[in-house]
Amino acid sequence: MGPKGDDGYYANWTGLRRRGEDAREEAEYVATVRDDLRALFAAESNPLGGDQYGAELAKTFPADKAAIFDLFADYIDDLDGIRDGLVNGAKGYENADNPEG
């Protein structure tokens, strides 16, 4: 956004739309990382190892793993919300600049 003159500000709606696309791409990337991690956990019967440290970590592993995937979900939801806000904002500014379509 930047000054347009005495009557207010100008919003670069093409830039907003582009940043919305960036947020969508980031959400897709994070979802891929999440899925890769989920597959790794599924492939490894005991990813913590069999020593005393692994045994200690195994006590909290199910809850820790669930928390990790909850955080992935929250982050992806946040990125989707940012994308939606940017895209919808861009539409509003575009409509204001071009009311006849």
C-alpha cells in the first residue's frame, strides 16, 4: 500500500494476490514435510532406538508425536487463512479500482 493522493491510499491488489499464492505454496510445502515425517514414523517401528535414552523418550513419544502433527495442522490452517485473507482483500481492492469488472 502507498499514498495515492488526497483521497486515500492505493492497495496493490496484484501484489496481494501474489502473496496469497506464496502462502498457498508454503502451505503445500509444509503439508509435504508433514506427510514425509508421518511416513518416516510409520516406516520406523521404533525411531527412538533401543537404548535407555530411547526407552525414556518412548514414554512421552505418542503425546509428543500428536503435538507435532497438531502444530503442523495449526500452521497449515494459519497459512490457508492468510491466503484467503490476501486473495479476498485483493478482490475487494480490484473491484473498487474496476467497479465495472
